[in-house]
Amino acid sequence: MRSIWNGAISFGLVSIPIKLVNATESHSISFRQIHLSDGGRIRYRKVCELDGEEVAAAEIGKGYEEADGSIIPITDEDLAQLPIATAKTIEIVSFVPADEIDPLQMDAAYYLAANGPTAAKPYTLLREALKRSRKVAIAKYALRGRERLGMLRVVDDVIAMHGLLWPDEIRVPEGVAPEGKVSVREAELDLADALMATLGEVEMDSLTDEYREAVEAMISAKSQGAFEPPSEAEVQPAGGKVIDLMAALEKSVNAAKASRGEATQAEVTPIRRKTAAAPKAVGGKKSTSTAKKTTAGTRKTASAKSTATKAAAAGSAKSTTAKSTATKSTAKPTAKSTSKAASAKKTAAAAKKAAPRKRASA
């Protein structure tokens, strides 16, 4: 790969000669501007506004425009003589954990290659130190006429550098978040979790630019004279008002399962969050039916208990009645025997009284 910058990494008193190589490349399809009537190419020509003549690239320099419109010429020699340490050096200023870098600051990416055999040892030393510390290096460097901020990290066995935007170049997101207070139900969050779990992970290498592939196929067909405009496909609008968020989430889960070749269900069982309290019923048909079943079971249990209680009460009443009957039946013969005994006593007493009278009359 062709280097775009040569310099050194300044690591304390250690200097590592390096070459800067682009780590990314664009595969976007470029179009040219043409004249619609005859297909001729439309070109931009660089013309001097003072004499009206076209100027070659070798005769073009740079300059700074003042507020009054006057131009101050600036040469590469002027910039090279500026008293900054980063003119030809990537100066490491700090080592920080990678999660302290806001992804919004990420800019262009480069590979840093050791420039020559003498650079191999210090290059490897810095690479292994970054690996062991699990940190990234924050550095300053100058490229294309201005000083920049960078982050050095290890990719495989190579030190990569990401250009970073300066902190004051990150805009504050004022007026971007939804206005007003918006509440989200636990059931909606559970379905969102279920959708995220269904989508799962993806191999980044499997992602392709389908639009670019379609454009390339169209260009190839046109160049061979075999291009036929496809029938207009119905495109569903990406936005729009969501009528029922729960239904939309359930449909999204089923669609995601269908795209992965999994069996879809008419009802979705959302992921429940672990809480100390009893699990709450989650929105949806399934949770409703489960609640109904639970309620029905509770009612059946209560009914069974009530029936058992009634049966026990009835049995107890019968037993009490039987005891009462037995007591009454026992009491009746006792009363009869008592009256007979009393009658016998009266008869005996009367006989005793009558006996002396008979003796006296004799």
C-alpha cells in the first residue's frame, strides 16, 4: 500500500520512524456529469478570474482570504517552518481506556507501518505495551496543512491510528430529542427486548452494499444492450404513525424469526425482567390467557375448598344429630324405669300400712 505521510512516533524519548497508510477505501460508484442532448462529458476548468485563462495544476497554490476579499499567499515552505512539534511527528500525549473515547469523535483511519529495519524493535515495543495495558494512546499530528488529534490502538499485529475530531468540533444535540415527557411501559420494553434477542448478532463480514451491487448490475446490462427496466415494485413507507406499538413489536419479532427461518408464533412471549416481586402480567394475548387460566384455577381451588368445608360441616351436623338422637333415645327409657320404680315404692308403702290394720281387727 502506498504511504501518504512519512514521519515518526514520539513515545517519550523513543522515536519510531513510520509510514502512514490509508486503512479504508471507498467502493462507492462515481458518476460523471454529462450533456443530456449529446452525452458529452461536462468538465470543470480552473480559470484565473483576473486574466480569464485556464491554469494548470502545477501553477496553482494556496492562499488565505481576508475579510475584505484580499488574498494572502501561503506556501508549503511557510507551513513547514511553523514551530510546532507535530509537523513531522505523531506525538503521544497520554494513554487512556478505550471507552473514554466518544465514537462521535472518530474520523479517518490509518495504518502505521514501521519505516525501516531499525524501527521494528521500538514499533513492536509500543504495540505490545498497548496490548498489555488495554489502553489507547492519544496523540497529536499534522496532516494536510493543519494539526489533528489521533488515537492509536492495536489491530491484529499492526498499530492503527484513528483521526479524532477536536472536542469543540462535536456539536451539542440541542433540540434533537423528542419534546415533552414520553412514558414507556414495561410490557413494551419486554417486547423490544424480545425483538433484540430475536434479531441476535450478525457477522459483519456478511453485510454487503446491495444498492451498489444493483447499480453495477444495471451498468453491466446497459453496456451489453440487454437492460430491461424492472417492473415497479411496491415500496412500503419506512416511517408513518404507529397505531399500535405492541402489535408492531409483535409483528417485528415474527418477521425477524421468519427471516432467520425460525417458526413464528401468533403470540409472543416477551422476556421477563428479574425482580424481587412476583412477575407482572405482560401485555398481549398470551399473558391474558395465562392470567385467565390462573384466575380460573384459583376459583376452582376456592370452590373445592368451599365444597370440602360444606361437606365437613354437613358431616358434623349429621354426627351431632345422631348424638342428640341417641341421647334422647337413652333418656326416654330411663324416665319410664324411674316412674315404674316410684309406683312400686308407693304400692309397698300402702301394703305396710294395711298390714297393722288387719292385725288389729283380728
